Amino acid sequence: MLTREFLLKADCKTAFGDIEASLLWTCEQRAASLAATLACRPDRGPVWIFGYGSLMWNPVFEAEEIAAATLHGWHRAFCLRLTVGRGTAQQPGRMLALKEGGSTSGLAYRLPDTHLQEELELLWKREMITGCYLPSWRELTLDDGRRVTALVFIMDPRHPHYEADSCSHTIAPLIARASGPLGTNAQYLFSLEQELNRRGMEDAALVDLARQVRELQIGHHRMQG
């Protein structure tokens, strides 16, 4: 399980698995990315983070407020080739990102102003190890009707690990098999499915993908048995 303590101590070169040297960002690159993102901050109001994957069930940062939220114009897609964390270069899985079109239900976290920099540095260490996302400011609609501007991690299609084909028939076998130092790829998917279900948020494509992965795993166990 990815914990706050693990992230604080983690050596990015080794803690998540064997990352290609050419992809690994330095501390300086992460700091520059964070500074550039904050420089684009559209207002001086509270900083919100949009969680649509593991940030929903395992945020690890401190938040002063958590609210259900919807991001319009972007949808979940397992379009990032996963070679560390819950996959390996030999048996890659797929990690979640956002692609244009549709909408996404998730959670909005309002970060504390008092130690904003510390929380964001931890978030960048978690999400931007290889710079695969484009941290962007986007408007969210909270479940109480408020509109807030939040940081959203969107897939960078220029990244070497971007995969255009995120069709369930393509990715289900990959997710069913992949695992790494942080656990199995399938457990990531099932945890998200469970959290969305717990919160009454619908994502039909994700539910269908989870069903396919379960069927593949059952079939594999039967063959082994």
C-alpha cells in the first residue's frame, strides 16, 4: 500500500520498480514542473485537487475539505503503459489517466494553505515520477453546486508510455496479469470500482472492464487448477 510515510522516504529510482533512466524525472524537474503549474494558478483561492483514480481511496495528502465532484470534457482511460508500481517492463499493465471527451465523477480535495507546498511536493513525487501527466487547472462542479478550479492530472499524449488503444478487449488481459512492488494492476482497478460503487458514482465502462478482468482471472485459475 502506498502510504504517506513510504512516499516521504521513497527513492524514486528504486522504490516503485525498475524505471528506465531516460524516463525518470529528477527532483529538479519535478520542482520546476510544480513551480510552473503554480505560476499558472488562475486565482489566489484555495487549491483543490481532483482525484479520479487511486487518489479517491488512498489520497495520502492532508485535505481540509473533501467533496464529490464532476469534471466535464474528460473521461477515464487506461492509456498509460505501466512498467513500475503495479507492473513491470517484462509484463506491463495499464494505469489510469484522462482523455478528452465525456465527463468524470470523482473527489475534490481542498488543500490547506498553511502547508500547501509540502502537500503538492508529495503529490508531484507520486504522480510525476516520469512526467507522464499534464497538471492542468480545470473547473469542477461540486455536488452542492459550487464551481471550483482544481488541479487535474491529464494524460500527456507525447509521453513514450502513452497508449492510444485503451479498448477493454486490449487492456483487460494486461491488467489481469500485471503486478509489481505496489501490488497487482487488477487490485487497483477493483479498488476504484469499489470506491465508485460506495459513493454511488457510475462509470459503466470501468464496471465492464472489471468484469472482463475477473473473468480472465477465473479462467486462468481454472487452467492452472
